[in-house]
Amino acid sequence: MYKTVSLVATALLAFSAAAEPTSLLVFAGPPSGWIKEYDLNGTFVQDLLEPREYASPQYGAIGPDGLLYVSSWTTHRVVKMDLAGNIVSEVVPNDGVVVGKTFLTIRDDELIVSGSTNGAIGVYDVNTGAYRRNLVQEGVMNGAHSVFWLDSGDMLVTDIIDNSIRRFGSDGSYLGDFSDDAILAQPAGMELSPDGTTLYVSNFTNGQINMFDLATGDHLGQLFQAGTAADDLTYGPDGMLYAASYGTNSIYRYDFDAGSAEVFIDGTKGLRGPNSVLFIPSPGVAMAIGIPGLLVVRRRRS
């Protein structure tokens, strides 16, 4: 399953092999405040967004208009940029609805933005930026971070303040906690195992990537250690699991065949405080296709 794109992406990717990711973007909030581009071998390409040109760019997604939507944790807004790094316009202002904007995703015509400070998860019109609703039942979340959709339509949301993973129905109703295990320490990113039975969750406090039984919520142990202050989890086109380590200025990747993790990009390649990773096709390919929001596969499973 994908957290960032709809299932249409599967068919669209099959239609055009040219849409395969050719590079990855690394987003960094404070104190760095930049977006860096690397090729698939981890070689630095460019600063897509210069430091502090846009405060705290922590998460991004490619929209149906071919532009990059980027959230800001400190200014509580979302802007869109072209893939040359130019800020085009503001999509969501500091509206007071979602405070501490972090995790950002696009599903069909909806832009979904989590508030790590006030727990709101705003649903906005991706074209106009108009606020539509809160994604989940209000008053449940305190520090909303990643949102993960299950095949059933239910949603799992990490609460980075309350150290829990909440479960909501497709209508946003609170169904109880998926897990509040004591192992959770500022849970941030989530991903599903290749066989679809296990949920991986990153701890921002200590960098652990923990495993939970998807059916029961039981803790199954630790998958690997991603330095310290682990944030976003995402699959690459190579099938490996990538983790952004804010604390150790690194991007880790876990090789399922080898059963081990390694540092893929580190501070010697310009990283400082990375929050998330987004795999993208080249700008030329993205603009030529015309529906690039459905081309960027952040997640492995469908």
C-alpha cells in the first residue's frame, strides 16, 4: 500500500517505465532548512532549496500539477515548488488549524497535512488549498505525525507526543489504540513489511525501528537501529527500506535480503538533521507525463 499515492499509480507506472524514480530528495527542518537532491547511488546532485530559503521544509509530495508540495514545521504552512527548486506559491497559509505542519501526503484531490503540535490532521483541496475537514475525530490526537492507510480503509496515526499509535475508521472515528507499548518513544514514521503482516515504526527519541504485528498490535522486536532521532520511513525503487536519522545526520537503508542496515548517505555528503526522503523521477520526465503525482511511488506495497 502507498501512503502518498493512490492505487492508480501501479497501472500508470507499468504504462511508462520512464516514470521510475531517478533521484531522491532529502528534506531537513531546523536548523538546516533545505532540500537536497541525490542520485540513486547516494551521490550529491544539488541543493534543490537553499538553506533557510523556506523555513523548516520537513515533508514533501508531488502533486497532480507536477509541482512539489512542501510543509513547514515552524511557519505552519505549505508551499508548492517546481522541480528546479523555485517556490511557485503558497497553498496552505498559517491558518491556525494545523499547527506544526510535518507529515504531508496527497490522495486523489486531497492534500493531507499533520499537525505535530496541536494534533489536527487537515484535509485541504489540493488545487485551491481550501480547508475541507479534519481527517480524524477531534480531541484524540495530541501530536499527529504519520498517517498510514490499511487495506480495510482504517487509518493508523502516530502520536509523537502521547507515544502511541491510534487507529481510526475510514470515516475518521476513533477505534482505539493500535499500540501504546512502552517501547514507543516519540513514534514518527510507519511502513509495512514486504509480506504485509508487520508494521515498522520509527522512534524519534532513540532511533529504533520497531516491529508490530499488524493484526494484533503486539510488539515483535526491533528491525534495526537507525542512528538517533529516526523520522520518516519509505521504500526505495530497490525494495530497500530507507530511514531518515535526524540525530546522526544520515539516511539509513535496510536490505531485507542481507537482513542488515547500513548508512546510505551521511554528514560528509552535506546532510544535517534530515526528516524525510522522497523518491522522484527526473524533472523532465515528470513534466512530460503530466500526472506526476501518481508517478512517485514512496511505498513498496500495493
